[in-house]
Amino acid sequence: VLTVFRQSTLPKGSENIVAIWRKGKIEHWQLDKDVYKVMMEMDKEVLPPIVRMIFGPFKRMVQLGAVGLSPGFSLVRNPIRDSMQLLIYSKGRVKHPFGAIQGAWMNRPNLEALWKELKKDPAAQRWLGMGGQMSTIMGQDRLETKRRLEQALVKGWKGQTMMTFKHPIDALRQLLSFPESGPRIVMFKKMFEEGMRKWGDQPDGEFAAAIYAMEGAQDVTVNFTRSGYLSAALNGMIPFFNPRIQGAAKFYRVFSGREGWQQAAMATANAIAWITIPAMVLWLLNKDDDWYQELPDWERGAYWHFKDPFTGTIMRIPKPFELGYVFGSMPEAVVNSAYKKDPERVTGQVWEMVKSFLPVSHPLGMLPAIIKPAVEVSVGPGWDPFRDRHIVSPYMADKRIPADQFNKYTTETAKLIGKSLGLSPAKTDYIISNYTGGLGLQTIRFFESITTEQEFVRGPADWPAIGTLFSRDSRGRGYTVRRMYKRLHKLNQRHGSRVATLDERRERRFLQMTADRIRNVKRSLEKGFITPEEAAERTHKLSQRWVERFR
């Protein structure tokens, strides 16, 4: 038996004591019990190792595909949203979201931050040295922490080159994530200068200013370092669980006055100026266009839309999540509902707004990433909670065996798997996409577009990266068609229960005939007799007849 003794670093008989090393000497500090509890729980793993090992890789794979390695998100959508949040949440430190540096199409904070990193600006280097990149959405990960530590210990260009070859995916992720650091570096510099003016003449003034600046930089958009015990546990299994909570929490802290009523008033004024007014101007321009009225609720809520007058291409600009729904989408939905005399348009947008404040947008979202896609495809034709529709159309599910459940946009890889294993190719594509955050399906389509005759690039919306700034025409598959089928479903239920009125029975017969005609249009499209544009136009006209007659 071996007994091991070691020197204790804490004095006996006292509570809430922590030991710290300062200038090479150990010091003992006694803290308030609540502060002590917080410090002891900081960075503590809340999931057992076996749970992390099983559930963690699937969650990280989804986030990596959807965010970390997605050029459309990292280089386009996220910088635009972050710039708007920087403007509204910066407490007046940033006056406008876009600048003219190297073209008005790129936002100033991100280009400014990139330039600072390239020229080794002291503010950017100080932010990096304090672990600033750990405050990004992909930084809150144990593997990422290990990579950062390993990188910090590497010296010289040879070591950096070896790190790149050793971890190529991490290198690519860092390259794509530089825009996310932009607003934080800009805010860090401004607040560090403020801190130095306040405490620069004190002994630890520079240190205090750096801590002050780091806290502000972390909180200028979504503070991914904030987390509760339960949310940290669930975030280890469910992609984006904690970021959604922190986005809603930031909105509440600002507009409830928790960060000061002056900040709330300033943020409200900026949100109205930069979100509400543009939304109203675009509504006035688009309100009489069918393409605009047919946009699905989720897309209308998440983007501003306008049409290129020269090419007819529908373009869209991402709105910041919570801010965009409250100050942009809701006012737009209210005036549009009044204009079209259609209260359901407000109802749909209210639900989209509520979902933006919830940790998950659908009950299925509470499932861990390891089983979520499998569960979504397992029941009947399957259900896509994000797009709020069946994965396989009920008609196709009834008329075809699983191996033949595909359309012209299904990948050849999924068809081969379906034929070999007797699985639905449409569901196979869905599983590949949702287990990889969309990256797996995009990769397959890219290689098939090169090696086969399969055409996946049908317009600007399919272009790599910047395609996210374009939208397809929703006529024939948008708001009215979906509403029509929901109405038919409800009338079928009332008819089956023998409670339908005479007018409802007449409407039901009309809708059944319309649905039959739409199916004929789809058959003609599948056989190549008509183009997708012609099919969309015919479907749209059929659905509009129902609106004109019964609505």
C-alpha cells in the first residue's frame, strides 16, 4: 500500500477560497459564495464522457456542415446579419452597417477586421491573444479548444504549415470564419480605447481595459460563451441549442431595459431606421406582385426581397434573426394582411417570430442529432420540420414503391442506394443532408454535376456561396398552394364527420377537382411535356381560381 502526500494550496477552516498565481506567487482569495459557485462551475463538462463520445460527433458534424464549412453562411449570410446586430447593439459606437471600403457590397466591419489581422493591428492581436476566437459559434467546442491550444504553442511558419496539413478541415474553417470575428474586433478596439481613457492611469488599467473590451466584444452579437448548466448539456447533443437561447436572451436584455433604458431607446431607433423602414419600402414596391405574395412564411420572415428590373431575378438579403422578425417581418405582415384582407398572413408570421425566440423551431428539434433525421423519415412519407412539409409527397408515397420515390432533382447516388437497399431515394437525400448540415448533399450534387448529365444548377439560387442571395419564384408551390391543400384537408375532415355545410361541400368539390388538375400538371412535368416554369404557372393559375371564387 502506498500513501501519497501532497502540499495543499488552500488554507484549512475557511470556505469559498480559491488559489491564484500572481507574479509568480500564490495568493488565496475568499469569494462570495455565489461567485465561488460560478467560478467552480466555469468550463465544467456537464455530460459524461461516454455520452459526449456517442452524441458529440453527430452534433459537431451538423454544425460544421451548416456553419463552419458553408461559404454561403460564413461569407454571405452571417456577415450581413452580424453587421446589422453590431449596428443596433453597439450602443451608438457604430453608426452604420455598411461602408464603402473596397465596394459597398461588402460590410465595413468585416473588411476592417480582416485588414487589421493582415497588418497585425495591436487590437486584433490582443483580441486573438485573449482567446477571442473562442467566442464564435464554432469556438465553443472542446475539440476547438484543444486545436487553439495546440496552435498557440506552434512557432514559426514551418509549424503553422504543419498544423494546416495536420488539420486541413480546421484550417478551412478558420479561413471561412474570419467575417464572424469582424464585428467583435471592431467592438473590442472601440471599447479598449474607452477602457484606457477610464483606467489607463491606474496600475492594472490596461488589464482592466482589456477585460472590459473582451466582455463587450463577446456580447456585441450573440454571446456564445454564455450558457446555463442544462443548456450546456443539451447543446452537447442538439445543434445550435444554446446559440438560439443566447440570441433571444440578448434581445430581451437590450429591449427590456436590463442594459439601460438609453440603450433600449437607441437600439429601437436604429432597428426602426435600418430594419422597419426598408421593410416597408420594399413592401410598397412588391405588394402587387404575385411572386412576392407567394413567398413562404419562413422565407418572408428571414429575408428582405426585391426583383431585379432588368433580369427579373428575385434577390434577397438576410435579416438578423430576432431583430428582423420583430422590427421587419411583423410590421410587414400586418400591413400586407390588411391590404390583402387575409388575417392568416399575420398568423403565419407570428408563429415564425415565436419560433425564432425558441431553442428549437419544432418539437422534433429536441431530438439529439444522432437520431433526429432518422426519426423524421421513419413515419409514413416523412416530415421536414424546417420546411413544414412532407419529405415524400403523400401522392408519391401511395403510388410508388420506396425505391421509385424520387423526382428529377434527386441525386443519382440516392437512387443507386434506394435501388440496392429498397429505400426511398428522396428520404436518402434527406438523411445525407441532415446528418451533415447540408454539406454532404451539396458535395454529392457538385460531383454529379461534373460526372453525370444531372443538372443541379438551374439558376442563380443554385450558384455556390452567393446563391443564397437569390430566391426562386414561389408561384405554383408557395403560399396559396399550400394554403389550398390545408383547406382541402380541413374540409375532408369536416365532410368525413358529416358536419360540413352546403358551401363547404361545394368548396371541397372544387378543391378536389383543382387538386386533380394539379396532379396532371405534375405528371406532364415528370414526362417532360412541359418545363418547370410552365408547370409553376399553370399550378399558380389553378390555385388563384380557388382564391377568386371562395376567398
